[in-house]
Amino acid sequence: MPRSVNSVASRARRKKVMKQAKGYFGRRKNVWTVAKNAVDKAMLYAYRDRKTKKRNFRTLWITRINAGARLNGMSYSQFMGKVKANNIDLNRKVLADLAMNHPDAFKAIVDKVK
């Protein structure tokens, strides 16, 4: 009995990876072994950085809240402590948006917690 290889599936698998490597520079876009490694690494970075993005945004929100709080004579830690103590249920994302885009509303919150 002759050896049977599933050429259709193999070609489809390679085509899928080569399509993902479209736009890469040099041999990464058209040589199978190089493209496969590049796509694998890219997928690894994408998985890792979906987690990192959440951390980065939280850091950005904290920075913005801190800047807004300091303009109103408080530090970030004092402000967040008093927000929690006064049972104001606004998360950092909303507070950061208020601090950046609606400083009057943010000042009202700061005055309320003072």
C-alpha cells in the first residue's frame, strides 16, 4: 500500500501561516521556516501583551488621577483613600476620564471627599 500524506491539510496549514506573515520584512514573509518562526513569536507577543495592556492602562489611569488630585491639593493615595472611605463607587477608569476631560466634575469629587 502506498504511503498516504495529507497534502491538502499540510498546504492549508502552511497557507494559513503564510497569510499571517503577510507584510513582514525580508524572508519572514515568503520562506516557510522563517515565516513559521516569526508568526509563532508574534502570536506569543500578542498573547503576552494582551495581559500587559491591562496593566499599562491602569498605570495611565493612576497617573491621570494623581495629576488631577495634585491640581486640587491632594496626593493620589490620600484621594483614593478618601474616595473609598466615602463609598464613592467610581473606578479608576472613570475617575481618570473625569480628571482629564471634565476637570470641574473631578474638582467636585475632590471637594466632596475633603
